[in-house]
Amino acid sequence: MSLKNVSIYAALPSTTRGQPTQLSADLKGERIAYASNKSIFLRSIDNPSLSTQYASHTTATTVARFSPSGYYVASGDVAGTVRVWDSKAPVGETPTTKGEYFIISGRINDIAWDGDSQRVIAVGDGKQRYGHCITADSGNSVGEITGHSAQVNSVSIRQQRPLRAATVGDDKSLVFYHGAPFKFNTSIRDKHANFIYGVAFSPDGSNLVSVGGDKKIWLYDGKTGDVKGSIGDDVHKGSIFGVSWASDSRKFVTASADRTVKIWDVEANKAVQSWSMGEEGSIGIPDQQVGIVWPSGRSDGTIISLSLSGNLNYLAEGNPNITRTLTGPQKSITATAASDSSTSAPTFYTGSYDGRLCAWDTTTGTASSISGNGHSNIISGLTCTHNHVYSTSWDDTLRAVDPNASTYTGTPPIKLTSQPTSLTATSDSLLLVGSAQSTQVNVFEPSGDELGTMTLKSPATALAAGGSTAAIGCANSSLHLYSISTSRAPKLLTTYDKVSAAALSSLAFSPSGNLLAVGDASGKISVFRFTSSSNTLEQVTNRWTGHTGRVTSVAWNPDESLAISGSLDTNLHIWSMADPGKRVKISNAHKEGVAGVAWLKDGKIFSAGAEAAVKGWKIEGKI
């Protein structure tokens, strides 16, 4: 038996206000590449649920660029390291790293390839230098990036011979280089009045364009670097963060903080099409456009822009409307839940560090953000009932979601007296909320009325419910089972004083409610059998001991013969009730740790992690 990764639902690109985010597309126009947290994602344009993840960077990633050949990707991070790796790895397999090179002692802001896919220029915010040119296969120096007095924001290399390169930065200058090897040729310092954020050679090499925080666009001769003139002065009302050329070199597209994306005709010297993101007349900071790419090799005129919120907007030349918007998590996923009723399609819910709640269609792999008056802080708990999804957050509220409308309900949120850390719901939709700062567990009706309180000797660190029975795991490793009903106060059924030597961190009832998996902070999982007729707990096994970090989530398969667990050690384990001593281990399933797992009735397995990605898994072989 083995567990195969069959799908990766990518996180959204990482963005920073007032800073450009680079997007890249391969030569065929099939995939885009971008940086997200500590990973790089290669994502299909036509089927965004198909992705490849590169997770070998040890610090936050900043940029990724396809080579012209399409076979390699060069990516950079905040530590100044550039990695060159294979772009053709199948889904679920780790791309092969071809080279790792230290470029500058600071953040890599941009990377460019030459037309032969042999040389790479990386630029950013260094101390001794602001960039360097190397060979992609060995890291040997093939040029110096000089002429700047502040961080370099963008770089571009002319794809034809004679080779030329251009860099722009916070010193308001554009530096032109001749190569190879690349050497300083000239510096243009009197055109932009503010930081220059983007520069790009046209595909035919005839033109060079720069854009910046002064809202201006300048054109230069691609071979000599001579200034040709400006275009569209003051048409954009905010900083221009990105620019990308059409494959015919006659037009280019810009993305701006004024929430607009514009297509410019070089010969006509004007904008010929514009899109505005967000509501008309509103000041929507999340709708600021901070990245842009015009993929070549496509006949449909697709343009992809990036909002500050992380959303990827699909546009098409000649079409005034936004054709598609990709949303999802952008920050670390901190809570998960699955809705798997017989009356609706299975849905996997994820809550994030930034308070964003997303619903994933498990059949298509697409995500939708829950709209409405949501949370403003970390989502710490999620649970699904027959009609609603409920979430708790470190903004000390409990909120309800209408899953059919994908929006928060209009009912006022339940104010909690302390910071919640765990949440579960009984079969009667009664809600239990635990807190790490309190020894009380509160029970609420769906209406928001408090039904009762359970006072414990130690704070509740994990909750689970099976039918009307609720299990409470505590920091002192004690386990308590209660009967929860609307007709009476919570009734204690049984207590197991010491499950392990560590605090309990995850609980999961089997579908029948007869088995209870108990995970702790040391990585150990025990299984108990609960007999409702006598209200007794009997330990079945304590041999599920493969994790080396806190167990964050456990889920059972439909027939209760297997269970899957996720941990902060980044690994997934499949466990067997028939043979507790054996397990199937998936190492490094999620970079920085697994946040949650779900095993649906149709046999599909989903997991989510701190890198903000959701992954689908399939069991292969004999069980």
C-alpha cells in the first residue's frame, strides 16, 4: 500500500503593499510561475487545479522565472539565493535542483534569462552589490551588475544578439548593459521621478519599456538604449508596478496601484484598453494591481494580473470583462473541516492566518473565498453541521457561514470571553468552543445562545464530537467524554486521567462514533473504543508513534479500518487498525507542517499545510 499525491491546489502568490510581485509564463503559454511563502508554484493557466510545487527554498521566496526553453525555472528568495531547477517534474514529485547559487546578501527582487537559456541575471537588495550575472548550469560569473546606488527592482535581458540587459531600481535610474559578459554601458537617471518598479525588452528586441512609482512609462531603443519618449503621461493614477509585452511586440500591458490594468499600443502611443478591479469609485486597497504577465504562445489574448489580495485575474484582449478570478489561501492554513453529506458535493474548508476562509470544490479543485463580514485574525477552528459551517478566530468571535451562498450569515457573531483554540459540533449542531487560556468549554446553540459550560482542571487543547458525545482533550493529557443535549446540561460520561506524557492536540471520532483517535504534542497517537451502553473507554492501541512533532489532525476512512494523521513534522501517516505496528509514511507532505486532513466518503484524501496549499491523495495497492 502507498499514498500517491494526485493533485496540488496551489496557494496564491505572496504580495506586499507598495512592492511589485513578479509573474512569469512559459514560452507556450501553458503555465505561470510565482512565489508563495517558502514555495514556488508552477500552475496551469487553463486548468489551475494542476500545479507543481518546488519547496527546496529554506526562506521566503520572492520570484520565479521560466527559461526561454521552458525546461528550467530560476527562483530567488529573501536570503539572496537563486536556485535553478527542472520545470517538467510530474505532479507529486519533487523537481530536481540543477544548481544553488548565492547572489547577494539580501532579497532577490527579480531574475532574467538570456535567449539561450544559459545565463541568468539576478538583482535585488544587497549590501556589497545589487545583482550578479551567472551561468545557469555552473554559477560562473559572466558579468557585473553595477551603476546603482539603491536596491534594484527589476531586470530584463534582450533575447537577440547583440545581447543587452537593463536594470531599474529605487535610485530612479535605468542602467543599460552590453554583453556577454555583461558590462555597464550607460545610466539614464533623469526620466523617472520616483522608484522604477519594472523594465522589459520587447520580444523582438526593438524596444525597451520602464514603469515606476511616478506613474510614467518610458520607451527606449532596445539595441542602443537611447530614449524614444514617454507614453501615456498621468493616465495611470497610481504607481505602476508591472509591465509585460505581447508576443507581437506591438503592445504591452501595465498593472497599477490605481486598480487598473491597461493595454498600450506602441505605434499609436496610447492606451487602447483598460480594466478596473473592484467596485467602481471605491478605494479598494486589496484590488491594487501589483503584478502582470501576458503569456506568449496563446491565440486567445489571455492576460493575467495579480491583485494585492493575491487573487489572479484572467483578462482577454478585446473583452471588457474579467473572464476569471482565481482565489484561495495566501497565508498559512491554520484550520480545516470537510462537509461530506449525501445531499451535496464534498467541500473542503480552509481557514488561514490572515482570517480568510475558503471553500474548495473537491471535484474541480477550485476555491471560492467566503464573502461577507468575516474574521480579522487567525482562524483557529472550523466545523461543519447539516446546514452551516462555523468558524472561530483569535478576534474572539464565533461566526456562521451559509455554504450554499458562500457567505457569512447576517446574524451577529458570538462574542467569546477568551481566545478560542478549538471548535467542534455535535450531530444536533450544538457547538463546543475551547480556549487555551481558560479551563472552561462553552456549549452554544446554533442561534448563539449559550447552552452550558463544562469546567475542567486543565485548559482544553482539542475537541471532537461523535453523535451527541463530545470528547475533550486537555493540556494535562486527560481525556473527558460528555453527553451534549439541548434538553439538559452537559453530562460527564467518563474520564481517562492520563493518556500520555504530553498535552493532547488532536481528537477524531470514527464515523460510527465507536473509535476515538487521540493525538498529542509529542507525536504519539492512541486509539480508544467507546462503549456507549456502559460509558467506558478502552484503549485499543498506543502503537501509532511515527510522528516527531505535534499531531495536528487525524481522520478516519469510511469503514474505520484506516486513519490518516498530519503533524508539524511535515509528514502524513496512514495507520491500520488490523496491524497497528505498520504505517505508510509520506515525508515532507507540507512544508512547515500539516494543518489538517480529511478522508471523504468517496475515498478521496485531502490535506492542507502551512505553505497555504491543499493536496489530494490516493491510496494505491492492496490495503
